[in-house]
Amino acid sequence: MNDTRLLTTEDVAARYGVSEYTITQKWIPNGLKYFPFRPFKFKLEWVEEFIEKQAEEKRLQRQSNICEIIKTRKIKKIPKFNADMKISLEDIMEG
């Protein structure tokens, strides 16, 4: 049976372990649906959808970052040794 009860900002904060500030200043501007009368009211389904969407976006962002690191990482080539590269002890030691 679906819970059709509306949640307040305080209910959502307690349920998900965040502050009411986080909900009103971060989650709502980032797309959490709400009824626009005060105090704000939320459907549980809206909150769960928002959290799932945020988790998916973070996962995709991490995946994108990893792909970017793999694409841009370059391995330094080590030059082949040749006679001009020989170093003598006199070159390293003074006098």
C-alpha cells in the first residue's frame, strides 16, 4: 500500500539525515518537487525519485571523470640510450 501522506521539510530531514537547510537551499533548487505553500510539503515518492536521480548523476559524473583521466593520461617515452648520454664520474663529482 502506498503512503500518500505528505512530508514536511522536518520529516524529510529526519528521514534522510540532512538538515532542513540542505532541503530548502540545495535539494529544491536542484529539482526536488514540492507543494509551494509554507511549510513546504513533499510526497515521499518525489523525495525518493530526487535522491535516486542525484545518485545516478554522481555515478555518471564519476564515470565521466575516470574516462577523462584515462584519455588524457600520457606515458612518458624514455629516450634510447646513446653514446652522447654517457656520464662519467668526473661529470658528477667535483675536483
